[in-house]
Amino acid sequence: MSDEPTREREVYLYNLTPMTGKDAQKDRRAVHFTIEINRSTRNANLLAFPAALIALGVAIVVIRLLPLIPVWTAVIPAALAYGVVLFANLARQRRGLKLTQWRAFADRKRARTGVFIQCGSVIDPLSSRPLKVVRSGTPNDSDPQWDTDLILDEVTA
């Protein structure tokens, strides 16, 4: 053996999932109106601003008709409208698919008995084929042991 010190080679490991996966564009920022902001926040603000202006206009008209209420209080309904629109567009559910609040509300309105809605798309549960999920490295040659010609009543019961 030689007396030279051994040099260890540095190994780099990169996780490409954040750059190429489904959330790759989530935190992407761009400059809009001289402000660096991500796209979803920009869209939410562009929706919230007109809603706040409409609420401000209606509040000013109503407050001018009522005596003894200062005009500056018209800002309160406008601020509430702005906050509600931002919340509906930016807040996400804490469980499940983590949908935005407005998407979850729209899905609840569209839901009926026997209809599955996933991320805004109506899914027919009987049009899919059941599969057995196994660990990688294990052959998945198992044949389904159940009848795939079910009636919807049997599935929902």
C-alpha cells in the first residue's frame, strides 16, 4: 500500500420528481405587473379584485342611503369579498386529493348517487378493470378472482 491519502469520490444523487412530477409547476414564479408571484396567486388576485370592486360599489350605494353610517365602512364588505375569493381559489382541502375549495364545492354540487367525481371528471366505476397491486420485483400474473360484471347496486350496497 502506498502512503498517499485515499481520496473519496463525491457522489451526487438528484431527485428529479420535484422538477418533472405533477407538482413541478406548483411553485414556479414569474414576474407579473413588476411583482414576482406564482401563477395561481396572480389568477386569484385577478378574480378577487373585480369582486371587491363590485362589493365596494354596492356597499357605497347602500351606505349612502342609510343615515349616520360613515362612507369609509364600505371598505369592509369589499375586503371581505376579496378575502372570500382568495380563500376559495387558494385554500386547499387538508385531506384526500387536496382540491381547491371551489373545485370541492363544485364536485359536491354535481355529485349524485352512483356517480364518482374525481378532480372534476366523472368516473364510471364499472368501466375500469380491477387490478391487484403488488410490490416491484414481484410478477403480477394473478388473475382477478372476482366477477367484473357487477351491477351498480351491488357496488354501492
